[in-house]
Amino acid sequence: MGAVALLESLRCETPMNPPDVADGDQVLITGPGGKVWPSDVATPIAAGQEVPMDTLVLISGDSVVLRLMEREAFGPDDSMGFVRIKSSDAGSGARTAEFLSDVSSYMLSYKVGVVTF
């Protein structure tokens, strides 16, 4: 028996880029095996905006660590914090976790369920 997280939505509370940047932040989420969301290169998001995700992430073992990244056209992507989703949260209903950095804040909404075969 294993667990899976359903990533439902991501809300930008405080963006990394200032408001005058046309596309806001260009975000993506990575996990232990690489990028888990979005299917495109990155998703633009601005302050106060919430984007749907509808993405499943397998939780191997006790937990999975996901990292929010801001895509950079040149050079390495910027980390905007991480969250740990625990398999023990399965069946506990809707949950939230905050990706937090020195300059940005994003809220992830998700649920955890059990996978049986």
C-alpha cells in the first residue's frame, strides 16, 4: 500500500518578481524524480492569482519533498521554498502547505490518498 498526493491548486500570495514584470513569476514544481508540474516549461502567475494543477504525485515511503522553482531564461532557476507532504495525511481531506522564501510566498492546496492494488 502506498500514498499519492493530488496537487489541486497553487496560489501566489507574494511573487518573487516585482509587479511591473509583465508575466509575473514563471513557476514549476520539482520532486525527487525531476519536474512534476506543469507539463509545459513553466506557468506564469502573479500576486493574488490561483492556478489549477490537477497533478498526482506518488509518495514513496513516509513523505515526498516538493520544491517550487522560478524559471530563469538564463542561468539556474531560483528556489522559492519547499513543502513536505506526508503519506500519513492520507484520508484527512483538503490540506494546504506554504512554499516560502525570503521574498515570495505561495500556497499549495492538495489532498493525500491511499493507493491499493
